[in-house]
Amino acid sequence: MTVIESPCILVCSIDMKTGFCFGCGRTRDEIGAWMSMTQEARRNVMAELPARLETVERRPRRETRRTRMARERDAL
């Protein structure tokens, strides 16, 4: 069995400004074609991902009840 490298970190959400996934930096087309791409093509895409991820504006995380309570406790 052949193992296919993937940059996926299971955070699958596309940044509408850039078209890149917030988690891995790939485009929708690249994600869809990943299994049929050659190993060389996948490696070429993976080489571009760090620079792509720098352009993605990550949304601030939503404050949960747990984090709010911890923040309030620490403020005392």
C-alpha cells in the first residue's frame, strides 16, 4: 500500500479572501485533486504552503464558557 503525503491537519475551512484552507493552505481544487496528483505535483504544492499560510488571516477564536471562566479566575 502506498502512503500519500498530505498537509491536511483536519481544519478544513477556506479563507474567502485568499481561497486557501486555514489549516493546510491548499485551494479547493488542490484538495479535490490531491489523490490524483503525481507525487512531484503534491510536493511542489507543499513547498508553497508555508508562504500561503502567512497570507491567511486567521479569525480570533471564539471565547468559550470555560476560557471565560479561567480568564476571570486568573484576573482575581
